[in-house]
Amino acid sequence: MAQQIINTILPDALLAQTQQLKNDGYRLAAISCTSKDDLELTYSFDKDYDLMSLRLHVTPDDAVESISGIYAFAFLYENEIRELFGAKIINISLDFNDNLYKTTVKTPFGVKKKEANDGE
Amino acid sequence: MGNRTIIPFGPQHPVLPEPIHLDLVLDDETVVEAIPSIGYIHRGLEKLVEKKDYLQYTYVAERICGICSFMHGMGYCMSVESIMGVEIPERAAFLRTMWAELSRLQSHFLWMGLLADAFGFESLFMHAWRVRERILDIFEQTTGGRVIFSVCDIGGVRKDANAQALDKILSVMDTLEAETKELTQVFLNDSSVKHRTCGLGMLSGQDAIALGAVGPMARASGVDLDMRKLGYAAYGKLSFEPVVETAGDCYARTAVRIREIFQSIDLIRQCVRLMPEGDVIVKVKGNPDGEYFTRLEQPRGEVIYYSKANGTKFLDRVRVRTPTFANIPALLETLKGCTLADVPVLILTIDPCISCTER
Amino acid sequence: MNFIKKSPWILHYDGSSCNGCDIEVLACLTPLYDVERFGVINTGNPKHADILLITGSVNEQNIPVVKQLYEQMAEPRVVVAVGICAATGGIFSECYNVVGGADKVLPVDVYVPGCAARPEAVIDGVMRALAILEEKQKTARCKKGTQEGAGV
Amino acid sequence: MSILSITKTLFKSMFHGPYTSAYPLQKKVFFDKTRGSVKINISDCIFCGICQRRCPTGAITVEKEDRAWRIERLRCIQCSYCTEVCPKKCLAMDGQYSSPSQGSIKDEYKDARVSGDQADH
């Protein structure tokens, strides 16, 4: 079985690390996001069936630089995450301005303000 | 310098059964740019993990998409099993592999029919779908459902296939192979079909990697990328080589899928032959805690299932990165420079599955 | 087939379904089930259609599309909700982005249960729709008759 | 490169006769495992409500006081999860699908047994 590594990094180091991985021949496989107390962004890269992930924790107010300059096709993932989670990803190459899915609920997956909101 | 026009394509379009909307920027008849606007099928079912517990969510996962329904269920179950450290019985692994390959077969036949419809070859469409019904019969006999099987469960599979059913599968595979050979001759050799597919929508190997293409789309451009090589389920015990073509046009993508049909038939035969006896499900106790990325090869390419659990009945997050989502940038790139009349054929050669993409 | 009196043309729209019902609707048109033997033709043009088949639980973005398609169809028209999602929202009824059922948007005449709805069930549903279509035609004619009578 | 390469297939199907099933005239024969609709053997039901709790869509309602078991056919997704969790195995999957309707279908099954009967079990 191929291995899975998750490296937690600081948001500032994202671009440099991504560029490094691209130079090593990695392919961007997915960008995932999980919201709990903050937003947890996971950038997964693949090379020869090994999965390598970069993880960063941000709050919805922190600006995260887009990696679409390095991997052009990241724009879809980033638009999705920004629209559904409310992460502040800036400088996306093809920007849909939160009109990718056009959901009725704004940032449905976003960080919950209070747990009580959910139970109604 | 011609006239620039923007033609809206979709969401309701006779060729595509699914709603997708594209704004095609045309320079006379040539497409200069395509801007997708999706969201017609966005249901937000990843959010349902908060309302359905991890056992019930299997049924939601199966309904992400009706074409590769089984593989979605399987991917979800595999990711939860990996988190919980559940080892599924060997027979279950083989049955999963068999059903997965049968799903790939029916999906490729479905796609063949739709492609034939897109270039206006009605009788070929009908024949492809006629052959496909044989596979649906196997599904109904072994699992009880034609489209959505509800057969995968965490810890194994819920239904077993008896020896009689396995024999029937082998005999159906024989007739299927003969019929497919006839049909695929038309796709690969007929001059009117080749006229529509050869040299259309070129995607070089470098571009395929740079645009993140997966599955048959990437393999048709010479990129050897097949998640089945990870050896999940029973794939580790079967012998096969990924199908790779190098031309990178619509014809190569057709050829990849057609060769995969024969490969799948072969894999199903291997599965039936090697099928071990034993239980098909193990009891699962407790709740998952942890996270895992599961990757598997769907008919349309690599799918990534990411599950994160917190030790309760409800998972924190399930994230599905579906193959069409990864293939859209490559589609937009190949659309540039083709004529308006070729757009449906080009869209179909990526084998789009919009309900997967938008979830 | 003497119980068929009109050749109904159907328009199929996927209102955010999982594809399961859509491919079963499509399977109805292909050799094994072949609804064309009843004169049913799947058309892409709403103006030609008598019966609107809706699959899926209809999400917010689809509401204007579905409404527009329905309004473009000529009277009398019948709406058939194919599958559990189109009937009640099914497993997706708790999702944030769906309205849960085609009847929240359009007047639905026939519900076809099933997840995914079997081709036989879809055929049954279209038969049912046909009967309703005829009834609607009759009432429309009666109405017209009385209106003309009142005018004299 | 060839033209008319589908001719062989066409000729074959011309002599083969129709592949079409004569559906409404001929009844559909289902397989043993076909999942069509849930049926209940109400006399075995103990109204424990496990099926109601496990049903992913909330189609089943069980009322212990009324001794009634109800299913909304237009909510049921035929996953057959209920038949698996039923402790008395009184639920089963029938091959026949529930027929199309013009409104919601709510099937109710009531147990006619008196409570004294229950004690015998």
C-alpha cells in the first residue's frame, strides 16, 4: 500500500512548499477543507501513487494565497472552498466570485458560530 | 477577424442528459473560450454527515452518482474501514472487485451509446444500450438493484453471489465479448466515426499532467495513471496493465475506453475464477476515529475519498474529489479551437458526470 | 395497443438527481423497453412536449429552469415526478440546497416511486400521465364549449 | 478504414427478432433478490421501532400504543436496511415495485392481536 504523509505547515510557507513539490514532480490531487473551530485546509499531492499532504490551519479572516499560479487547475478547488467554507483565498487565476455553485445558504460548511445554530 | 458571440450551452440540452451550462465564446464558428457555470445538481450531500450516522451515510454515498454508484459506496466504506482498521473477508474483496469491474463495463457501454448519439449514429447508440442491459441483469440477479445496488457495507458486502450466478456471469461475459467486438469495430474503424473523432480535442501528455487530468482522459494522452495499481480490494491479486494510448485526441480516448471494456471482461473472469469461499461480512463494533484518504479508480478516473472521524457516530467530514471535477480544466482547454458542432462530442469524450462533480 | 390514443412526446429534465433515474428514463427509450412502440418520443424542445419528466429533488438553481420549461409547454401538459427524490426529496431532503420534491415548484400529476425508478415503473407512470392528459383535454374542451355557449 | 462496418450487426439483429420485452402485455418476472418494496408480516412485528430509527429517509413510522406500522412509499429508497436490522425478521423485500400514484402513498399495517396474545411469545 502506498503511504500517506500529512505535513502541517504554516500558511506563509504554502507557496514555497507547493513550488518545491511541483519541482519534485508531484501532481495536485485534491484540496480539501474541514471546518471545526477553524478551517483546516489540506493540499494533497501525488507522485507514483504516494500521497503527500500539506495541512494548514487558518481562520476565515486569514488570507490564504492561491496556488493557482503554480497549479493552474487549482482554481476550481479554491473557488469551491471559498464558496462553501468561506475561506479567504486570494488571487485565484479564474475567479468565479462565489458564483460557482450559487447555493442559497451562504458558506454552508463554514465555521459554526455556536453549536446551538445547528439544532433548530 | 470574425464576429465574437457568446453562445450559452445548456443546462437543458438534447444531447446531454445532465444539466451543465457553458458559455462558449465564439469567433465565427470557432470556440475561443469556454466558461463553465455549474451548480445545477449541487445538493450539498457532504453536509449530510452531520445528520446521518456513519452506517447510514453509506446509502448517501451510493447516491452521489447513479452511474458509478457502487464505486462511491465502496470508496466510502473503504475509507471508514481503513480508519477503523477493519479487515474485510477475502470473498467480500473479490465480490467488490467483480461488481466494480461490472460497473465500469456498464458505465463504458453507457458512454459509448451517448457518444454515438452525440455524433448522430442512432443505431449504434441503441446497440450499445442493448448490450448494456445484459450487465444490468447480472446486477439485478446478484444484488437486487439495477442501478443502485445498496450492497456495500462497512465490513464487507451484504449480499453473496452463489455459484449459479457466477456461472451465469461467465457465460454472459462470453456473449458480451463477442457482441462488443462487433460494436467496437464500428467505433475504431468506421470512417464516418473516425471523421468525427480523429484529431479532435488534442491534449498532449504534458498538458494532461499540467491540467490535472485523470482516468481515461490522462491515459489517452500517454500518462500511465491507474489507481487500481494501488492494489485495493482484490486488485493486488489480479494481473492487468493500465491501458495507455498516446495520441491524446477523441479517438484515443475512445480507444482507451474500448480496450478497458475488454480488460474489465478479463478482470471479471479472473475474479470469478479466483473467488475464495467464506464469509462476506465482518461485524463492525465501535465508532471510527481518525482520518484517511482513499483513492480508487472509477470508470471516469481517480476518485479521492477523504473521511475524518472524531470517535462519535457522526463523522466530521467526508470529502469526495470526483474524476469529472479534475477533468473539467482539461476539457476547457481542449474546447479552445474546436468548432461549435464538435462541442457535444468533445464534452462527451471526457465522460462527464455532473452529479458526481457537484455532489 | 388500443389503450393508447395519443402519441405523447416527453421532455426530460434532470433537476439535480443522482443520474440513476435519468439513465433509467433513457433505458426506457432503448431496445429492451423501447417506449417508442407506444409513440413516445423523447424530445429536446419543450414546445413539442406533452409530458414533462422531472427527476431529482430540484435545487435552488433549477427552479427557474424547471418553471420556464413548464411554461413553454403547450396545454394540456402533465408533469411526472420520477423517483423518490422528485417526489419527496428522498435521502437528500435534509440537504441545504434542495427544495425537496418537484411538487414544491410545479403541480405534479403523477409520482413514480423507486430509487432508482425501474423502467417498468416509468412506463406505468407515463401510462398514468396519458390518462390524465386525456382527461385534461376533455375538460379543456368542455370549458371552451361552455365559454362559447355563454358568448352567444 | 472502412465504411458501413455496422452492417453485420444490423443484419444479425434483423433476423434475431425484437430484443424488446413486451412489458405491459407481459408481466415482468423479477429475480429473487430484486428490491422492489418493503413488505411486513405484521403478526410477527413487536413494534420495537428499530426499523424507524435506522431508516435513512424516515419513511417508516412505528407506533407502539396503536400497534401500527406505517410506511410512506414515496420516501422509501429500497435500501433494505430495515429488513436487515429487524430483530424478528418480519420485514422482507418484495420484488414488485410500488405502483405510480397521484398523491402520497401511506400504507398502514395494524396488528389486530390483543395484548394477551403478545405475552405468549
